[in-house]
Amino acid sequence: MKTIQRCWAHLLREAKWHTEEYKGQAELLYKALCRMFKKINGITSGTIQEVRMRTYNKCIRDMKSWINVCKAYRELRKFAAKIENGIEHWFTCILHPEIEPTNNKAERALRESVIQRKISSLWNEKGVRIKETIMSVLATWNLRGLNTFSMLRQILSS
């Protein structure tokens, strides 16, 4: 199974939108998600495995409870389904504290490339896809502290 972490920044942003749009139960959901996010951020690489597992299991139970509550409200059903699909991926960062609960670092790494794409009209769809793929690979290597030249040489020679 792949190690996937779904982005809490996006989840909280969407939950907040529901709060502003629908009030009531959506507000309670948003506050509960904020508490969960705070709990998740309290887990570090120094947290013992037993505590991480207990926290993971509690978060899964709490999230399932909130999903069931949301399903009772027509305006929150689609959001509940989004949370429910891949529920275990919201809490990967608890079991693997080296993984961030948000993908902000990855988004910041690609930001310059996205801005260039938006202001340039010189790229066709295929060219944009190729450039984005290359920029993503380069940004990933950079985040991992790998030497770009060495990695390119290794990839091209294999």
C-alpha cells in the first residue's frame, strides 16, 4: 500500500467554507477538525509508537463519527464522502511523523513553475505537462537534498 497523506490545509479550508455557507452543524465540524489537526501536529518523531497508534485509532474513530453526523445533513453529504474516501490517508502523518499533514512544502516548491505557466502563453498543453513533470521531479530532488546533476546523470544512464 502506498504511503499517502491527504492535505489538512485543503480539508480545513473547505470545512471553513462550509461553515460560512451553512453555519450550524458545519461550524461544529470545522471546530472538531481544527482540534484534530492540533492533536496531529502534537505528534513528533519523538512520540512513542504506542501513543502514535492510540492517537491514530482515536482520530479514525472520531473522523468516522463526524462523517456519520455529516451524512445526516444534505449540504454536508458530499463533503462527508470526500473525507470518507481514503479516511486512513488523513492520518498517515501520525504513523509517519516525518510526513507533514499538509502539502504546503510541495506546493511552495512548485509555485514558481505554476506562476510561469499562468503568465506564459507560449506553451501548448503537452509542453505544459512535460514542463510541470520535470519541475516536479527537480523540486522533489531538491527537497530531499539530492544533487540534481547526479540524479539526472543517473536517470539518463539507466
